[in-house]
Amino acid sequence: MEMNSPEKTLSFFILVFLSNTVFANTVEQALEAEQNNQDQVATEIWSKLAAQGNTVAKYNLAKHYANGKGVAKNVEQARKWFKQATQSGLTQAYTSLNNNALMPGKGIHLAFKSGPLYWLKDQNPAFYTLQLASSRREKSIIKLYDENFLNGKGGYYRYEQDGIVRYALVYGTYQTVAEAKSLIKDLPMGLRNKTPWVRKIKRLQEISQ
């Protein structure tokens, strides 16, 4: 039986190490590192993804700089990445960047009307969309939006029900009810589990605040 030489064994471990290092650049791997409290590893992955233009990565990298997680605390870098995430249309990043984000009359607030909270208002009222979830907590809806990478594909709206302000996540635009229903099966499992239902965009535009 042929025995592996020390050189072959070393080469194997180097190859495995390089594979893990070079290809450790997905959001899933970054989130796994976060869950395992591997702050430095997570920071490195978020950095690579942010450099590639990933909005979620920009936001998470900003949080790492802001809190000094896995990297030296750097307010300027935090603001830089929060700003870039904001320009990509991430509501949560804008709120972190500017505590007065929701105050009327701010020029940057007006420019931000292309974000997920305003996505629905830009859609054709004759079409339909899929409502995925609703909550009294805006942060819960934003989290669901971010985790499923809905940037540009959907958004959420604010409405009032029985005197209580709520937020609802919506996805996609479809010309008919049948088309919308037929594509539910193509949603990620995490969204299909939310029991999506078809809504008329015009109606949602009417009730959204």
C-alpha cells in the first residue's frame, strides 16, 4: 500500500486551507462566522463582499467598524460603509447613519425615496404583488428583507390597522393573479413558509402611509 509522503500530506492541507480561504466569500459563510462569534473571520468576508458591491455586506461591515468587532473601531470607516449601503437603498443603514433620517425636509431623505419603503409606490397599480409577512416591528420586516436579498425585487409598506401601525413585506410584480400564484413555488423556502398571498398593487398604494 502506498504511503502518503509528508510533502503530499502538507500539500493536501495547504490546498484545503487555500480553498477555505479563497472561497470563503459568501453571505452564508459570513453569517455562520457571526453566529460562531468569529468576528475577525466575519469581518474579512464582509470586506470582500462589500468590495464587490454587496449591500448587506456593506451594512454589516459598517457595524463591525462601529462596534470594533473583529477590527479596530473606526467611526470614519463605519460612516463610509453605512453611507455606501444607504446609497444602495438599505433603510436600516440610513437610519444608522442619520438619526434624523425620518424627519421631513431633509434633502437626503427626499433622495432616499427609492429605498424599500418606497418600492411599492413606484410599481404599476394595475399589477399584483405577493405579500410575504407583516409585523408591528419595522426592524423585523427589514431583517426579513435583508436576509432574503430582496433589494430591487421587492420592498415593504407602512399601514394602519385598528389604530396600530404595521409593516408588510411584498415581493415581485405580476400582470395577473394566476401568474403571481404560479410563481409562489419559486420563492426561497424561508419566504414560502410565510404563506404568501396575492395583493392588488393599487389597493396597497391606497392604504400605505
